[in-house]
Amino acid sequence: MRETMGVFLAGGRGRGLGVLSEHRATAALPFAGKYRLVDFTLSNCHYSGIWPVALLTQHAPTSLREHVRGGRAWDLDRAEGGILTLQPFAWRERAAWYAGAADALLRNLSTYADTGAQRLVVGSAEHVYLMDYSDLLAAHLDARCPVTVAVTPARPDQVRRRHMVEVREGRVRRFEHYPERTELTLASMGLYVFEMEFLRAEAAGGPRRSMRDLLELALAHGVPLHAYRFGGFWEDVRDLETYYATSMAFLSPEPPLLLGDPQWPVETRAEERPPALFAEGSRVRNSLVAGGAVIEGEVENSILFGGAVVEHGARVTGSILMQDVHIGAGAVLDRAILDKQVGVGEGAVVGEGPLPRPGGGSDICVVGKEARLPAGYRMPRGTTVGVGADLTKTELLRAFAARPTGERRP
Amino acid sequence: MSQSGYAFLLAGGIGARLCLLSEKRAKPAVPFGGKYRILDFALSNCVNSGIFDVGILTQYRPTSLNQHIGSGRPWDLDRTRGGVQLLQPYLGSVENDWYRGTADAIFQNLMHVRQRRVEDLLILSGDHVYKMDYTAMLDFHTDRRADLTLAVTTVPEADASQFGILELDARGRVVSFEEKPVKPRSRFASMGVYVFRREVLWKALEEDAARSDSSHDFGKDVIPRLLADGTDVFGYPFPHYWQDVGTVDAYYQANMDLLGERPSVDLADPSWVVHTAILDLPPARLGAAAAVERSLVANGARVEGRVVRSVLFPGVVVERDAEVVDSILMNGTRVRPGARIERAILDKQVWVGAGARLGGGEGPPNQVCPEHLASGLVIVGKGAALPDGIEVGPNVRVDPGTRVEDFPGNVGAGEVVWNAREPEGGHSHGYPGAERAARRP
């Protein structure tokens, strides 16, 4: 019997990520040239000795399941208690989607109980960080509280997208959710240790939607919440700007995380690809280039995933090209995120026009999976082309043409 | 696709002509193409041809091979039925001993196919770089009602005397076969890929094993005798790229062949993936001053300097102002700032000191491998460390594990740098290093 089990939420819709999460769970979002966001969490579980692990899915789980499969890449394909991917299911009396993270967590209590778990490490499968959960667990056991909340420092520019916490004498005293500004300097990481006993009582206490509800209620009922402080890099990649900035941080000579630390390498279900091929005349600087990429043109300050092709005369700067993206000869890209299998025709321009002034909204171009831009197409800065939009078919050009990034589809 | 085939893969070769590269590993385990090992090609051919039942015959220095194959996961060969089995010689009854030759290796393992319901058996070599659909060859074999089918390639006339050379009639029947002939009668060479009818193989090997005048080799003994007995032997022409990477020059060239406008083997073909066992490493990192052209760069590599017409394996580091030209750098090798490397093969975890100069130009052949190291290449063994600012001429060989203090000074063309310590701790049984140690001044 294992006393601890990992439960990670992978069901979010990731609205802030626009077309990148339209057809995939955010946890399955490709990241840093060969990974997916969930790899960080599952690698953490592997190295921390946390198993079994449950992934709670809801929104577009296919690509996540395809990636995680039986958990092989993280040695979670165990004869007993490996990895479980739990999608909401219908009961005879009722069928309902999860109303929120706490609902998802509590509706699967009996599954955790079946493993014999007495406490759960609960977190998001979408966060970028490397952390030894056994330290968190040790702190939790030491504190003898029913709940431990992992907290980490937040900069003033980050507080608007954080659940800030006030911590005194090692206990969480108060939350401030998404404040415009605040005196508080610590944010919740959305990572907890819960005693099963506490969760059983919560489930019996009536419906709980979000973790926010659950924790506020616990606070109101005087449940002691231990705070565990984490000092390493941690990011919640919840919108395009954060995704872009966090990705680009990995190009710096001092990246926020060491992806290839021999003691703690981030593991992923890698596709078998040959080494990257640099052709005659290629110029690549300050970039990450994954196996299977083929470069004839010029690439700078960019991230190329496996199988990305940049033909001769093309120039790619400040961009993220996911798997099997094809950039035609002479095309020019600047500050663009191209999802998998996007095709850019010869001489097209993605990210056209002058850079906007700071604060003038997003200037990043985003092209959804499998979309195709015709030769010579011009895509203004800060616009988006939808998933699968084939703009080489002229009759579709008007209907699917680039729209401002962040604007909801009509 | 046939799902019931069985293949024996011969992976015991010493590969003496590969000089240092195969001194501590079996030839099929020699790293190749920026992330693979040579054996990956034949093994991937098996699974891509639907053959999921493979016995790998090892003998010489199998450790790196065993580690590489493991349970066969990367090739989907970790199966409930079939899968991959490593067949190392073992001590049993009196007759069982070290494999005396390729034919003997198969003979000693024939019991592995006794239970299997296969009519025909594939026998492959783990030493070759090629992509081949064995099902097409099996179909040819069945169609001709052959007892034995040999895959056939054409080789340059100058090289023909290094191969098994055969003549074919119009239907593909083999009318003559000569192993390594002094005067080759054609340019058709056996690729060392055989399909045998099981009974024919069994009988032939039993007879061969009993002969005291046999060297127990397929090319030298078994095939000529089968032909002499009037067995139905056919040649299956294979028109695509096939390279025996048996010599240092062939190995070097086969790597360079991957860099051209039209690479010799398409490693990126999603319908014929070449699988290998490799640890996850992050994408390659190219620094702000990096310049890389006509090269293969594997994940985990970091380049700050200039790399031209070279193959960089995972974890290779080329620091700023360093230059790597026409070279092969294996896993974890590091080139310190300002060093220049030309026409060199650096094995794993080699350290090249700052400002060092390796290779380039011509000179006398190597003193200990004159036949195999004469075209100007420099070979540096695994884990060797070269001092800052050292100059190393062409055709030089540096022993594995050599330390900075082992270098007396600059190394002239054709010279050898010995590792001052015996890395084997005296356990050099059956290993060429034993003689070498004795020769050492």
C-alpha cells in the first residue's frame, strides 16, 4: 500500500491560450522545443517517488492521453498503481461535467481510496517547475495539518494572475485572489497536500466547485492550512504572453530551469527523430533546435521543434515553430507562434508592420494547428489564424483570415 | 506483412579495421549518424518489416550492446511473445564453446527456433547501414522456391575483393560464389543478408559443425558447399544504399554521406523510422555567435562556435571561437574555446583543450594501424583529454582514457598517443589490447 498518491488537474480550458488550447488540454501544450507542459509534473512525480498518479482530464483530453499513454516515459507504467487518466463519467443517476477543480478532485475520492492512499499531493498538470515533492510531503507530515499549501514569491507585475496568500507563523491566514495590487508577496502555486480524511469531510459537506471555494471554506471553518515555501522557478502558463515569455526565457544563457540536468532531466515521450540537419547556407543563432528540424534559412532567437523545416532564404526571428511546421522559401516571420503542422507559403510575411508601443496589446501572431498560409500572404502583427484554416483555398480567405489575437471567435 | 518471421542478427564482430572505435565495443555498437548505433539499422529494418522476433548473437565486448538493446523497448521488441533475445555463448555440454564463426554462432542457437512455426529464417549482419524491407526479399525467396536467398548489391570494382562476389543468371539463380576473391568475376556482392529454408539451414549447419576443415563461416564455408551440392540458391538484387562500415574510411564516409543535399539514407522518413535507445535530452542550443552549416546536430548539443560538415552527437559542446570541420564528435565530447578540429573522429566524452589544433593536411600513415588510418583522419578514443594548445597531426590515434599529462608534447603525423595506465586492470582475455599492452615501450 502506498500512503501518498499524486492527483493532478489537467482539464482546464486554457481560454487565455487561444487557438493553442482550442483542441487540446493545456497540459498537452508543446513547450521548449520538445516537451509538453505535463512533462514537468510527471517528471517531478518520477523523481519524487510519487505514484500512483491520477490525471484528471475534461477539456479535449485526446492529445494528452496520446502523450501520456501508459506513463512509460516517466517509469509510471507500473504493474501496480502507475498512472490513471480519469475523464468525467456518467453515473446512473446523474451525468455532469466537473464544475471546477475541487469538484473534479472530490468526485474521484473513491478511486484514490481504492489505492489505499491516506493523503494526496494535488496540483496542476500545466505548470512549469521542477520540484521534489518529497520535501513538500515531509514538511506536511511535520506540520501535522490536514492541508499544506505550497507558496512561492510573486513579483508585483504577476499578482494580477495569482492567488496571493498571507502567511503568518507558517500558516495561511488569508487569500487575495487576482488582486490589482497588494501588500502580499507570496502566491499559492495551486499545489497542495490534503489528508484524505479532510477531503472526505469536505465531500460530505456539500458541493465544492473551485479550489478557491474549498480553501476559503476551510479557512472560515478554522482548518489550519500549513504553508510550504518553494523558492525555485515556477510559472503558470495561462495566457499567450506568459507562454511566449516563458518559452523565450529558455534561450537565455541562464535559462530558468535546466531541462537536461543529468540528475533531474525533464522526461517526455519523445518521437524518434534524426539529429537536426543544418544545410549549406543555414544561419542559426541563439536558438533551441530539436532533432528532426531541417534548416536552410536564417533563424534567430527562436525555438524549433522536431521536424520543423525552414527553407532557404526564409528568415525566422523571435518565433516558436512547433512540430513539422514548414516555412517556405523566402518567408519572413517575427514574433510568431506556429502550432504543429502549420504551412507557411513562399515569401509570406507573418508579423508584418512596426512593433506596437509597449502596453499596446499583444503583437504576437498565432497560427492554429495545421493551418496553411498561402505564398505571399501577409499577416499583421498581433493577429491569429484559426486551427486548420487553409487560406490557400481563396474562397475561405475572407472567412478565416487573421483576426486580432485574443478576440473571441464570432 | 509477415508477423511470424524470425531473424538472427549477427553482432559479434570484432571490427578490427575500425581501429580504436571498436576496440572496446562490438562493431555493431559503434555510434553512427549523430545518435544511432550501426546495429539500429538492421534492427529497425526487422520491426519495420513486421519481424518482431529477433535473436541477437553477441560475443565480442557485448556490454555496450546489451545496454543499448535492453528489453528492446525503442524497437517495440519488448513483447510478450517473441521480442528480442541476446544470445551470448555459454558453457554447457562439451561442444558448446565460444562461437567459432558466423555459422557456428547460428548452429549453437538453432534450438531457439525449434519451437517457432517459421518456414524461413532471416540471417542478418549488424554491421551495415541500409534501409531494407525484408518482406520483399522473403516474397522473392518464396516465389523462386529457393533454399537460400542472398541479398545482392553492387560494389565498386576496386573494393570487390573484400566481399563475397557472385554471378547470377537471368532468373537470379546464383551460378558462382567466391568469398573475397583475388580476381573478382563480377561486381555483385553478397550483403550478408540471408533467407534460409529452415531445414536447409539446419542440415547445412549440422554438417558444417562436424567438419574439422571448416572455419564455420557462411561466406567461406557454408554457402560455397551448398552451391556445390546443387542447392537452389538465389540472389535478390537490392538497388538502394547499403554500406558496410567496416573500415575507418568507410565509417567516416558513411557519416558524411548523411550531410549532402540528398542524404544516402533518409533518417526522417516517418514510414521507416530508424529507432534507437537514447536518453531524453533537451533540444540543441545554439549560442549568439554560433555558425552551423551542412551538419547534423543531435539534441543536447551546445554550439557557441563554428561547425561545418560535421556530425555532433547528443551532449557535444563546441565552445566559442572553436571550429569543427569535417569531423564526427560523439556523445558528451567537449571542444574548448579557440580549438580547431579538422577531419577527426572523437569518441565519447573526449576533452579538447582550449586552442588545441587537431588534424588537417596529410602525412605518413599511422604507426600501429597503417592500413586503416592513412587518409589523414585523426581518431581519439573514448574519454581522452587533450591539453590546451596542443597540435596533433593527421593519421594520429589517441588511446581511450589518455590524460593530459600523457602527452609528451605536440603529436606528429601518424603517431600514437598511449594511455599510460592499463585501463583493463589486467583482465584483457581475448582482447586485442593485450598484445598492444605488451608492445608498448
